[in-house]
Amino acid sequence: MKRIIRIGITVLFLMIAALSLSYALSRYGLTVTRFELFNPKLSEPIRIVQLTDLHNSEFGKGNERLIRKVAEQEPDLILLTGDMLNQYEERTDVPVELIRELAQIAPVYASYGNHEEQHEKNYGTDLRAVFTEAGATVLEYDWVDVEIRDQALRIGGIYGYCMAGYYLKTNEADEMETAYLDSFCDTDRTKLLLCHMPVAWIKYGSLDYWNTDYIFAGHAHGGQVRIPFVGGLYAPDQGRFPGRCEGLFFSRDEEHTLVLSRGLGTSKSKLPRFNNIPEILVLDLLPENGA
């Protein structure tokens, strides 16, 4: 009997230790997730780092661990896809200091998430000006045409759902979003769209409808709590056990790709990140000839 009790106590101790370690890694750890995609428009490879949903989290003093890890990837450009701060905290120093350091590594492009939108309403802060001064190109209902490694890119940003299909036919899609996307897609350049909200691209036909090559999104936090063999527990706009809350998703013709990162932090919710290590996402766009 005593032996059974000892075994039970040992098992309980190991379970508590494993849960504590998973919680600590989900709050303070960093992992790099890598993807490769081929693009017939390219003659040279391009490496993109995506960071999203920082929520004022810090990985080392001044985010030194995060910055060092990004630098190790040797990116050609860095995309920040929203919720880099918190809507209920007036401070902007965490993303500002991060942007200043990242801009020394590669060009930084940033778009808004729901927390940036609400932060401006709560505190009257002009985050476009703040982030621009720090070194980012802030894209909100606009785009830039750039040359990266002599490759012609169009990089745009929009905070919105970007509805398509049925929602366009019933006039439920936002007219401003629709006009922007029509204009953004009208180019032969390789198109990179920063769009914080993923749900319409995943569930409502937007990935098939809009002719943009790559959409970079966040917001879902990878389901916040990740259950082994099941996946994420909950994602905003997608509900419980959403299934599609991180990774790559393709249009039916495989011409368009949604790149959905689990992100880095979490807002002050009842659910902490668990079994969900903060993610630096790296996407290598490669020429089809393998150059």
C-alpha cells in the first residue's frame, strides 16, 4: 500500500512539474517555426519574419532575446501584424523599443490589430506616427511597392475582416475594405498583405476570392491553450476548438496562402497561454527553379 502511495505521489509530482514547465515555456519561451513556399514570380529567395500579438510581452530585458532570435534568422523583411501592445495600457514603449532594434536588422512593415485600433480610441495616441518614428513603415489601408533582393513586391496592410463571396452579394462586406482590396490586388507584383484578422480568409471564402499571394495574420493566438492531438481550445471569432488557428492555409487553386502565426503574447484574459510556446514565424519564398 505504501508503495502505491509513493508511486501516486511521484506521478502527481511529475505531472505538476510538467504542467509548470509547459506554462513557463508558453509565457517565457521562444520557438521558430519555418515554412518554405515556391513562387514562380521570383528569381531570388526572400526570407520573411512575421511577429504578431506581442501584447507588450518582453523576452529578456528590452526584448533582447526576441531581437537576437530574429537577427539569427537573417530576414530580408520583418512583418508586424498587429496587437503589439494592449488596448488597456497607455504605454507604447515595448513595441517602440522593439521596432527600433528590429529596424537595424531588416526593413520593418507594421499593420494594426484590434488592440491598436482601441488603444488610439482610449488614449488618443497616433500609433502610426509613433511606430513610424521608431522605424517601421505603417500600412493601414495603403501599400508600398518595393524591391527586395531585386524582386518586385507590393506590401499592404489592412485592419478588417475582408469579407468576400456571399457577403459581397448581400452587401454585408465593408465597402472601404472591398475598394482597398480591389486596388491592392491590381498588380503583377508578388503581393504580401498584413491583415490581423484571419477568420474571413479561413471560413468565408476570402482566400479564394481576393487575388493576393500571401496574407499574414494573427489574432487567434494559436487557440491560446493547445491540447495534445486536438489543437487550440479557443480563438476569437472562431469559438471553441477552432481547428484552423495556426499554420498555412491555401485557396482551392493553391494560388493564395494564408500565413497564420500563433503569436508571442496574450492579452489579459482568463486563459493564459498553455502548451503554446511564443512563435517567431519564418517564411522562405523560393524561386521555382530552386535558385
